[in-house]
Amino acid sequence: MSPESLPTAADDVTEAVSAGMRRAKVRAATEHTTVGSLQTLPDGRTSIACACGMALVNGPTWSLDEHIRLHRAEARYLALSAAAPAGIPRLVEPARVL
């Protein structure tokens, strides 16, 4: 094999991403944005609403920022998992959306 025929990092970057997966990622990002104002709950925790209707709160061992990041990552995973081509190798079994 000649050096010219070997794959490069640039080849990985230029591979097309399916339109369905791109739309799923954008939809997850827009459906899971924080809305409203930060609230202080009676027990001292802080909370902010997500556009999906879930209240995101801090806890005894996690910050509100960590909960927001986890929530968005889970939403992205669910959306991308649902849009991924059948048969694609996975690290995690596809989630069943309830």
C-alpha cells in the first residue's frame, strides 16, 4: 500500500453525516433548553425548568449545571439513537423511548 492511499485524519472529518441524525441532534438541542428564571426551592436547592417540562435541580452531590448537562446529553443520546441507521455497532443498546 502506498502512502498516498492510506487514510488520513482529514478523510474522517469529511465523511458525510446523515441528514436524519443531524436533524435529531438539532431537535434535541431545541427541545431541551432551559426556560424561565432560576428558582430557589424551600429546601434551599435551586431549580430551572426545561422546555420539555422537566424541572432540573441541584442535589446533595451534583450541581444544577451538572444536571443540565446530563439532561441535554441524555436527550441527545435518545434522539441520535432513534435516528441512527439500523445495524450500526453500538457501545450501548439502543434505548426504547417510552
